[in-house]
Amino acid sequence: MAEHFESINQMAINGLYEEVLIAGFGGQGIILAGRLLAQTAMKAGKEVTCMPSYGAEVRGGTANCMVVISDKPIACPLVSRPDSLIAMSKASANKFSKSIKDSGVLVMNSSLIKEKPELPESIEILSVPADELALELGNIRAANMVALGAYLQKSKILGVDTAVECLPEVLAKRHHQILSVNADALRRGAQFIARGS
């Protein structure tokens, strides 16, 4: 059945078809990052699916979010071979990096992942010290936004400004006091990639 869906999804290959996996541990805002990416894609007029997955625990357990972005209807929301992986922890990099497609991209949180995984040369590895950059902005919990901003800058599929516009739609109102730091974190991640540091 998975092969059937994969063949259907390949029909979108002439247009945009991007499979993204965001992974880390509970408490890193993995699901929020996935929801923001999906909302940004919708605002940009794309077809999108978003499938979160939690481990046994919320904080400290595993968490990942599969997002598929396309110009055409999406047959299956499952991501087994991502075009791009955003890995926020060493365990998530170890678990998922080998599944990245050829010529794919790994955005890894080098604050917690000290060694680059051994991957084919066709896969580009972007080391982003997301925790440190978020701390510079005053809130380490914005590391997820730093990494997402880095991905957006690298992929060029969606704009960082569009993601910033979507923040109030995905952040619960009780957290709206941190809208500005999350917006700054998205832009900081994008700047890190654009400037090469």
C-alpha cells in the first residue's frame, strides 16, 4: 500500500513536492514547528498535509512531525524518505538521517548534535547552533524557530515573512507574549544560512 501511495505521489514530481520531517524530543516545540510550516504553506496557496507523532511521554519523549508540501493534491501524508530533515537532537539525527533522499538536506541543531552523521555526499548538511542562537535572543525554547527559519532560507519554497505572519495563528493566545521572540528566531535562522554564519 505504501508503494502504491509513493507511486501516486511521484506524479507531482513535475511541480513542487517536498517531504519534510521535523524531529527531536518532547519540549523542543517539534509539533509547533510542523504546524507553522504547514500553515505557512497553506497561506502561500500550497497543498499541504501535517502529521504529528508523539512518543510515550510529552516532555523528554520523542516527537516528530511529517509535513508534505505540493502544488498538487497529496495522496499520502506519510513521510518515510524525506527531502529535508530538521533534526533537533542527536537521537533524532541518528534515527532519521539515513532515510533522507539523495540530494536532500539535513538541518541539524549543532548545539546538541556535535558530530555530523556519515551520509552520502549528495546530501547537504547544515549545522545550525539553534539553542545558542535562541539563547542570544533571550529564549532557548525558540530554537525550533531558528531551525525552521534556516530550513525556509535554504529551501526557498516558502518565505520567512509568511511564516512570521502565521505565528499568531499557530501559537496559543496564552503564548502571544512570545510572538516577537519567535519571529526574531525565524529571521535569525534564515540570516544564519544567508550569511553562512
